[in-house]
Amino acid sequence: MAEQPAGRRRLPGDRRPMSRPQKAPSAGPWLAGAVVLTMLAACNGLPPPSLAPTTAQTPTATPFLPAPPSPTPARTRLWLSPSAPADLRERFRLAAESNGALEIVAEPQGDALALVQDPGATVAEWIYVVAAPFPTVRDSITMAELERLWREAEEPTLPIYVSPATEQAVRTILGEPGANVRIFASSEMMVDAAWDARPSLAIIPFDELDVRWKVLELNGASPLRPDFDRAGYPLRVGFGLAGGAALDALESVAGPLPVSNRDPARMTTVVMTGVTALTRATAWQMSRRGATFPANDVGEWLRSADVTHISHEVAFAPDCPPPSPDLNVLIFCSAPANIELLEVVGTDVVELTGNHLLDAGPEALRFTLDLYRQRGWRWFGGGASLGEASEPVRLEQNGNRIAFVGCNEAGPAGDWATTDRPGANPCGADRLVSQIAVLRQAGYLPIATFQWHEHYTPRPPLSQREAFRAAAAAGAAAVSGSQAHQPQAFEFVDGAFIHYGLGNLFFDQMWSTAVRQELIDRYVFYDGRLISVELLTAYLEDWSRPRPMTPDERAAFLEDMFAASGW
């Protein structure tokens, strides 16, 4: 191939003729003239001229290459089955709005992906729960009964509320819906309608639970429990992709998909308890039967929670006298060895709003705080000074940010902390409400507790209701009464759960059925919300040992408590 001259290169498509090579000029005449000019310059004192030849150069052509057009990005088209849960729908909708590479189509198309139910390659599994309005006495349902109620074709007997997507998803499990099934597009309208229609049921995706629902065990299993086994649970639905595309193709434009709507790594359980006072007859039984005796029957309820709250109203004192079963004794303390009971139930957070904290003197309370500190326990509602007593406990567990804050309204004033004396945190004018608002604004879910004036009645007085409601309005996720020796009513205000009093946990009052009845509240937080409250019921035995209620005891007790709540 002929070699092209330097400085010029033929480009593809260039049809112009190539320049011919130029001959070099003759050196003779040019050299003679240059000698003469040099001699003349020397005679006149000028620098000699340049001897370089001045051959004319042909400029090199600059090639122009237009930028290739950018390829149009491939668009991923996605069709969502009517049974696709609301969380997945919203996730894809937001992804499509922010990313032009994803398009949600209204109808199935040949070139589109499809998020469908049970395609054989499950990428997400959804757990559905059977729920009832919170003031429901029954605790469980069998799959056989649910299927029968779902399919009943004649006159409705028990309404079952579902969303459109849930109805589509569970009909593959339960069959064609019958006369009992009610479809509501709005979850808010659904829970209100279900409450109005009591008794009633609902089927709800786990992550869409509202604290006003009560989750029923299904075939003995509850997704609220830490030991929940999803493999054997009947109301679970798999979703996957059809259309031949790989999961990573969709995730590249929509982000990672959730594996399930019940992720244990996003769930936190908190157990709230009532009055504990390891003194008098309770401590006497512990000295006879062992320090852990009171936890024999309910210990696992407390240990199984991620966070266990204990409201211990008395101080441990090294010189506490031997306990007596005399119920007329009203000056309280506890032997340090009795702290073993609080250890065995898995205590994490101790509430110090009790009105017997200083019965044994300030030094006994300081000694008690050292015992808690050595065990890594946190405390609130009381402390070594007023500043410490008013400081909340802030926790973050599985992504849920929870804060405990509490105060003592009942007094006596000699029990309240000061700048230089330990004690309980006095409530003061709106101090707790202001703290709750600040904590909520900072992203915490506050649990507010009150040591209110004692009333041996399930119906709280107006002053108590006003204070608890103000805490709910300020942003508390839950408000709990720690003072009650007799359990008190419930209420929902501004999205918060209010329990005016839980009754005793470990304390020796047994003079009536009302004071022997106990409530332990198990809160379930999921993905930054309080989604459920489970009521655990116990009955005090042996002046010290609560035991789970029998089914008949529990049913009668819950009926009374719901009636006292106005439900």
C-alpha cells in the first residue's frame, strides 16, 4: 500500500485529492545572497539574518468527528397484579416518578415485567394477620373457622374487612369471598367501620397494623411473637416476577425489594408493668421460697421482650430489717439480695416515679442507683438529683427510637428530687408535656408514665384523664399509669394508646379480686410505629406470685375492663 505523506491522513469518507509532495528549492542562489546580506549586516553592526529556509508549510487539516448520538435508555415496564400489597405499589410508584427508566403500565404487556402472586420464583413473602377491634375478648381463631366465615354465601354472620389488594391476595388461600367480606379502600375507614360493627374481623398485612386492632392467634400462632414460625403459618403469600427478566434488572431501577413485610430486624417489643415493691409480705415469701419465686409463672413473658420495664417503688438498703407479712407496715425498703428477682426477669429499664423511694433515706436510694448502674440498667422518672430525675431514657433497637419519660404527681413532696437530693421527678406544670413534644420532634416514640394519685376504681377521675390525654396530644406513642394497685381503663387519643393503670406486678395486696388482677402490656413497634398492644393478664397468688389467668378468668376480666373504658 502506498504510504501517505506525514501531516495528512485520509479519513473514512474523505474524497478530496491528496496534496502532492513539494520539491525542496535549489541551494545555490539562495546561499550566495545570504553571504552578501551577512557581510552588509556586519559592516553596519547589525545581527546577521536567520539562515533558516522559509519553506511554505501546508496546514494540517483538523478532522471533525460528530459525537455519536446517546443511546435511548432502555425502559423497564412493570405491571403490578391487583393483589400486590400497598407497600410494594408505593415503592414502585415513587421509583417510577424519580427514574425515567421505570414505567408502571396499567395492563399486562408482552414486553413488560409483572409482579404477580406465586410465579414460582418468589422474591417477597407477605404475612397477613387476622385482627379484631381492640376491645375484643376472643384471642384466637382457627383456619377452618376463618375459611368458613370467608366463604359463607348466605346471610352475613360476622363481617370481615379487607382492602382490595388483600382480598385479591388471600382469595387464593381462602377461596371466593362470600357475604361476610367487606372491602374498604381506606384503612382508616376500615378500622372505624369494624369498631362500629363489633363483633367483627379483618385481614391485614402485618406492616399495615394499627394500634386499635387486636391481633388474633391463627391456629395458635401470632406474628407478634418473637418465636413466630413463618414456615407453618397459613396466611402468607409469595410475590415474584414474571416475564423472564432477572430480579437485579428491576432492582437496578427501583432499588432493593423487601424480602418480607415482617422483618424481625425492624421489630421491637417492650413489656410495660405495674407496681413492683419487693417488701413486706412479698419479700417475706421471697425469704422463705427463694428470691426468684415470684417470677415462676410470668418470668418468660418478661424475659422474652426486647425491652423489659419494671416500676420498682422502693429502695434497696443494706440495713433493711427482715421482712414482715404485716400489711400495716407502710415504710418500705428491700434487702439487696432481692435484686436477683429483677435480674431473672430480664430488667432493662427501671422506673423511679414511686412514692416510697426515700422511705429508707437518700443514701439507700443512692446505693440502689449504684446497684442498677453495675448491672447496666437504665432508669427514668427519678434519680440522684432533679436534673437526673427529669432526664429521659433514650433507646434505639432494630431501628426503632424509643424514649421513656415519667413523673410523680401524687407526692409526697418529701419524695421529690431536688438539686442536691435524690428522689422522684415531680410532674410540675406541663414539664412532662414539653419533654414529650421535644422527644417526638427529635424522632423518638415517647412512652410517658405517671405516678398519679391512687384511686381504687377502674374508671380514672377527670384530672387523671386530662393529664394523660395532654401527654398523648403532645406526641406520646403510649401513656401508662404506674400508680394503680387496681387495674384501670384504656383509651386511644391522637393515635396514642393510653392505659390509666396496669395494677400490681410483684406486690402483696390480696384483699380483693380487683387488686389481685394484673395487666402486663406488650407493645410491638415496627418500622418506627407502635403497631400493636397485647394485653397479658395475671392473677396474684401467695402474696407475691402472679400467674396467667385461666381462660374464664381472662374473659370476665377483659369484659369488665372494656366496659370501664366505655366500649
